[in-house]
Amino acid sequence: MTETIPPFITELISKHGDLGTFIAMFLESSVVPIPSELVIAGAGAIGVPLWSIVIFGTLGSTLGAMVGYAIGRFAGLPVIIKFGKYVFIKPHHIEKAEAFAQKHGVWSVLLGRLLPIIPFKVFSIAAGLTKIPFVPFVVCTFIGVVPRLILLGLVGAMAMRYIKVACIGAVIVVAAYLVFHWWKKRGAV
């Protein structure tokens, strides 16, 4: 599992622990094109405690989302369309997120955090564009990221445990196979 995580993220989290988790989630939630699934599941896989993932991941995600919100609110759509391609934000992503935000208002923030349909940063930018009130945006972001962080942290931790068990099982099977064939040859002599 850790092979699928960008090396700089693995190094950041393993060297700096809580601060690394915070920074990675801040970057992911603002404008850097890093999937949160890789960051959080990766943190769980390399042994970062779940409570740490939740606390520092939530803080990083929320502050990163605030940056995205500010970009949407103050930079405006023309700037986002011009530079969005550099962080994999396409105009149709913004349009969908904006329509969702206009339809559901402040509740769209909470829904957008709970459902991984729209990338985090795109939704934060769209919330700024549609001028969703800032304080409810922050509160809903903070509340909405917690369940996702818990789930992804647990998935990462469990995946690593299963990978270790599978590797141990494979070694045992290969060893048993070799011993069986050695025993069979020895008995045939």
C-alpha cells in the first residue's frame, strides 16, 4: 500500500508524524493535487495513530479548505479557470461543485465533505465562488472531514495488517512446499 503513496508524502508523515499529517492534509485540501485517500490511508498504513490522524488531519484539512475558499472568493472564476489546469481543476469540476453549492447552500459543505464525489479543493473553491458564509463553511468542513479521516485511517491500518499477514502466509506456504518436496525426495532416495 505504501508504494502507491507519493514518496515525499510518506517521508513527510514518517519523519514529522503529526506535523507531517497536518502539512500533507493542508496541501491536499488547498491546491496541491494529492488525493486525500492516499495521504490518510497511507498515514494509517505507516502506523500513525488514528487519534493523531483525526486531530491533525482535521486541522490541516480545515485550514487548507479555508485557503481554497479564499481563492474562490477573492481570485474569482477567470483566475481559477486560467490556473486550475496546473492543479487538475477543470472548468466542469467547478461548474458541478458550484451548482451543488447553490442548490444545497451551507449544507452542501457538509455533504461535500462526507461524500467523496467532488474533490475537496474544488468544492472549497466553489463554496468561495458562491459566497457561502465563511463561518458555517468552516464549521461544516471541520465536522464533515472527521468521519472520512476515521474511515480512511482505519482502512490504511487494516490494509497494512492484512498485507503483513498475507506475506507471512505466503512465506509459510512456500516454506511448507519446499520442506514437503525435500522430504519427498529424501524419502524416495
